Amino acid sequence: MDSDEAVRSRNKELIRNWFEEVWNEGNESAIDEMRAPDVLSFGLGESEAPAKAAEFKVFYHRMRAAIPDLHVTVEDVIAEGDKVVARISIEGTHCGAKLGVDATGKRVNVDGLIMARVREGKIAETWTQFDKLALLKQVDAIPASSRDRFFE
């Protein structure tokens, strides 16, 4: 039987590989390889309902079309039991009209947190939080305001 530390280490590696292969390398086939067929993803779009596998791929294609050079940096990874949390930063160039506005050519940079539940070596459930408001402001989908400078 595997030690708890070995399981945590494998789960962390799965999440790091997820961001590297799926997002940074654009390897769409890795999605099905790393996710359970009945996976549920929360927090991806405008709906509060969880996204199933096919809906995730719609989100994936929209993001890759909007920001084709999208790169995710995994800043921190913490694992406990069957859960893994990653703090990430996302950057790239807004080249596609999939974020509600025409392509701006602007560089974007947003931070996020992802929690995943791992089952039998695959991602079985995810909860995603990233700064969608900052992303939309950076591509001029929402005007910036002086009130946004809360901490200045």
C-alpha cells in the first residue's frame, strides 16, 4: 500500500502535468487522459452549474482561441488526502474575440486557485477561482474605474 506522502506526491505531479501538458503545450488529448470520464468542474464560466467533460472542452477551446499563447505558471501546490490545491498565474496575449470583445492584442495576467479531487490517479472534480474581472478589464470588456484602486 502506498504511503500518504507518495499519494500526495503523485497527486501534485498530476496537477503540475495538467497545467503543463493541457494548457501550456495545448495537448487536448491529455484532457481525457488526466480526467475521469464523469469529472465535474465548478467555476469555469458564467453558470453556477458544474461543467461536465464536454462542457470543459468548450471552455478550453474558448480560452485557447482568445489567448492562443496562454501560459500557466504553477506558483504553489499543496496536497492533502485526495485533494490538491494549486495557486497559478495565467498570462498571454488577447488575440481572439472569445472574451466578449474583439481581439485587443493586449497582454493579460491574472491569478487563480484550483482545487482538484483526485480519484484513481485522475482528476475527478475541480473548483476554479480566477480573477475574471481583472481579465475582462485587461481586454477592455469592462472599463476600468478609479474606484477599482481600493487599496491605493
